[in-house]
Amino acid sequence: MPVLEVNSELADAAFGAHPERAAIGLPAAADAAGYWLRAVSLSGIGRYAAARAELGRARRATTDPALLSLTHSTEASLLRQLGWHGDAAVADGRAAALALPAVACDIQHAAAPDATPAEIRRAEAIRRAEAVCDALTGLAADALGTLRPALAARLLDRCRKYLDVHLTDAASAWRPRVRLHWVAAETALSAPGSGLISAPVADLTAGGRPAPVDPALAHAEAALALAENSPSLRHRVKSRLLLAAASAAAGDLDRSRALATEVDRACAEHELLPLRWACAMLRSGVEPGGDGAILAAECARLLDARGGRLRSASGLLGHP
């Protein structure tokens, strides 16, 4: 799978190699999509109040249901990251209500004459399909946060089938696939031995390692393999963090600690404060004598100053 190119400075900050650009100043947005990218970038460094303001601007600047859906999914991820899963489910529900009818219209009118160039039509169809997947995986993550892993598994299965039909090219749909593996791994971790989640069979695993039998490890490995071939540093870091958590749950504390150290270093370098908080919480468990708990408290204080009020220590695993 080729490494995908990111085509603007805002997109690079949101889904590219330089998420830290959001900390030093982003270019002004020219349209609603730009406001949304600014919101995603700002949320990645934990500037929640500023991100919410950009989401409001995006909504006022468009009537496109797919883009509006993405703004609600992003709002849900902010709430979920902070532990407010019930409120996040409301926002994800709005996202689904906007995205699903838009894709249904695509299917209904697929054979109708259209003067729009095919390349533009395809890009728009991909964006609408990704909005549906964002809503479904978001709702699955919300279900986990409200202790309903069986519902999460059903929503993930629906998203997986949707991907197989509407987003068959993994190179052009890396983000929804990575997110699907993230939430599948979290579902397996939340309900070990339940059989709700099966190990993936189609996706490559990271670093040439054989596919693990443990479904949480397998999905975390698959997420990292996809993220490594994407433009997004943030998605690579998040995937390593999830793999560290899955490794700890499987009893491989040495690997978990090594991955967590790598993640912490990357988070510090690239200003990824929310992920650094989550990593510090993990490190406080796998390195009881380390500085994880102290660092987690400091990160939480900074997040609160930036508009991110934590509900509990279970947050900061949202998926923008």
C-alpha cells in the first residue's frame, strides 16, 4: 500500500506528519472543510475549546450533510476523549442521521445522468461513506463507554460490512479502517473471552509479525500496519499506544513498557497532549515506580486549562 499524500497545510496538521503545527498557529480556513480540519488539528493537541469553536464555524459555513456529519463525529470524539460517553452518543447519533441518508441518495441516483466529473463524484462519495463509518465506529466506542460491548460489536460488524461494499480500496480509506481496528481492539479488551470480536484475517500485521490469536492484539497490530502506511503521525502514535495496552493485557509487560516509552517520546515531540495523558495513565499501571501518575496529573491540568474537563480516567480514547 503506498504512503498517501496530504494535500494542504491544514490537512497535514490534521492527518499528516506535523500535528504540532496546530500549537504554533494554523492557516486561516477558506471554507467549512478548512474549519473542520482546524478543529481536528486543535483537538489533537488538546485545545478543546478552540476546536469546538472551529466546529461551530464549520457548521455555519455549510449545508453539506457529509461535512456536517463529520463535525458532529468530531464533537463526539472530543466528548468521548474526556469520558463523556453518553453525551458523545448523542453527537454520534446526529452524525449518523446526517450521513446515512446522504449515502442512500448516492445509491438511489447512481445511474442518473450527472455532469460532475467522475473524479469529483468519487471523492464526494468517499467522503460521504467515510462520514457513515465515523458515525458507526463512534457509536460503537460510545457503547463501550456505557458498558455495552455487545452493542459495540454489532455496530462494528455493520461498519465492517459497509466498508467492504462502499470503501473497498484500503489506500483511499485508511482512516475508517484504522478506526475500526482501534475500536475492535478496545471491545476485545473490555470483554475478554466473550467471543464478541474475532481476530482480523484480511489485514496485514505490523512489522512482519505473525498475526496474534488474541483478538485485541490482532486488531491493534492491524491498526498499526495500516497507520504505518498512512500519512498520519497521530494515527501511528495512537495505534502504538493501543498496542501497548493490548500487550499489557496479554501479559507482555516488557513490550508494553517499550511501546509506551516510544509513544510518550513522540507525544512530547509533537505536542499530542491528549495521547500523552492516556499514555501516562497506562505507564502508571505498567511502571508503578515511574513518573506516569505525576505526568498524567500534569497533563490533566493542562487539558482542563484548554477546555477539556475530564469526567474520569477512562477517557482520551476518542477517535477523530
